[in-house]
Amino acid sequence: MDLLPDIIEICPIDEAVFEIRYTSKSPVDAIFGILYSKIKDFFTGNPVPLPILQLPEAVRSQDPNLKYQAYHQLQKDNLILKIGPKMLGFSNLKPYSGWKNWSEFFYNVLKEILQTEVINQVERIGLRYINLFNTNIFDKVKFEIKINKDILKDESTHLRTEILDEGFIKILQIGNSVNVIKINENIISSFIDIDCIYNIEDDFNFFKNYKDIVEKAHIKEKTLFFSLLEDSFLKELKPYYGEK
């Protein structure tokens, strides 16, 4: 698809997440305080400590499953920043603010974070969009799943695949009639979940051109999403090309 919509009026984006995984030479216990003092004016309310902090630091640091977990959360309306000693996670909860507004927000926050020199080296970035639908998504996309000659459409099905694209790994998950947890509630929904990951080489200075990489990840995610949709379904979402 060459022409991508700038806006879709019926927006299925439930959450967008931009994650940075990094290493730091700063003490683990000092990282949040250093960052918070620099960026607190971007957010409202007090920082929220996350449940992982109830575990001893020795457990947090030694369990590989907890390596990239957030320790604190900051929020402004539906914009969230989760901070851990090895990760930053910017989220835009529904309603989606649009790429221009959301990226401008996290670019501005990152600009302040970089001045602290807490981040020594970036290991990878990830840009993820989770789209939820109240319809059978397998009736709306340009691919089908078969077992022998039987096409799976109405059955509860969850597909995951990884697509390599110019150094990016696009993890596509698509599911129909599956349980989705929202605010501690299980709902039955269809979804398209795309996570566009870029791993950073050891000798690569990410922050020399990080905006170019993030923008490229956004285009690759957006192109994959719209390439999946049947034309008739895209029209139902009321796309706009150019400023609305």
C-alpha cells in the first residue's frame, strides 16, 4: 500500500507503547530520582511505585524475567511513562492522540532524560500498537488460516509470526474470539497487535539519529497494519488522507 491514511475516525488503537531498553552506569536505586527531578513537570500527580518494588532488590536483579520491568509510573491524562533501571516505556492509552502529538510528547521528555546521562547505551527500541475490534477480524483481513482445507474464521484463534524488514523485527499477533484483559476484566475481542523492534549494535550511538529510527519503525508498523485490512473494512473505519 503506497498511500497511508493520516487519520482513521473509528480508531481501534487501544494502546500504543514506545519502549527503550538501556544500560546505565548509575546506581539502580538512584536512577528514578535522577530522572524524576528532570521530567516531573511533564506529568501530574505523584509517582506510582509498581508492585515489583515489593520484591527484594537481590531478587529483582537476579531474575532474568524481571530484568526489563518498570519500577515506577508517571502519568498525564492518558499518557504514561513507566521507568525501570533498564527500561523506559511511553504509553498512549485510548483515545490515541495521533502520532504527531504523542511522538512530540515523548521526544520532549526524552530530550530532558538524555541531559541526565543516566542512559549509557541503548540495547533496543520497540514500537507497539494494540488494536481491538468488536468484530470477527478474520472476515476483515487479507489472509486466511487453513487446517487441511478448512478455513478457520469463527474459531478462537491466535496467530503470532515474526517478519524481518531492513533490520527491524515486526512481531505480528492477530487473534479472534480471544480473552483480552482490560482493567482487571476479561473481555472477548479480536485484535491486531504489531510490535516493531530494532536491536542496537554495541558500537552504535543510538542518539545520533534516534528520531529517524523511531519514525521508520512507525512507518513500518503503520504500513503492515493497513496492508492487512480489506479495502471494504478500511472504508468502514473512515480514513482521512491529509489534514482533517
